[in-house]
Amino acid sequence: MTAPKELRVSKDRKLLTVTFPDHRPFELPAELLRVASPSAEVQGHSPDQRVTVPGKRNVAILKIEPVGNYAVRITFDDFHDTGIFTWNYLHALGHEKEERWNAYLAELAEKGLSRDR
């Protein structure tokens, strides 16, 4: 996957728009990026270790830093910053946004967790 031609954070810091060459822009909410962070803290080291992260409805993006020519590190206002979002991962999130979001909401409900705490 080639690098996006644009990464734009909204003024309220709640939305990242990713535009890849020859693709329509993907709008990725900060909450989805945070709860789907590719970090070991969230994803674990196996599918059994993956964590459902509650309470991130109002999370915002503090900064985005390049990692080589293949990814960015996103720092959120809860100071989570260990996930490295590769271009492939951002592209997958853009294409699978609805499915991943619905799966996240279902996990929260199943575990009795909330987007608010």
C-alpha cells in the first residue's frame, strides 16, 4: 500500500480523514481509531488477549507523527500512543469501518461496557 496523499485531523480533533491515491477519502472517528489501536495493549499478542476498550466516546487526537515511510503513530488525549497505524491498517479500517464499528458496539453490549466509561 502506498502512502496516503493526505491525512487531515478535523478542527475538533475527533475525526481523521485519510485520502489514498485513487481512492475516495476515508473518515475515521478518533474513537474507532483508539478502540481499534494496533497496539499490543489493545490487540494483545493473540486473539484471546484482545481487549475491548470502553469509555472512549469523547477521545480526541492530540498529534500524528510519521513512522518511516509506512505508518503513523497517533497520540490520543488519553495519552495512548503505542499503536503504529500502517498504511495497510488505515486502508483496512477505512474499508471495514462499519463492520468493525458494529462489532465493537456488540462487544461492549456483550460485556456490559459503555462508550462513556
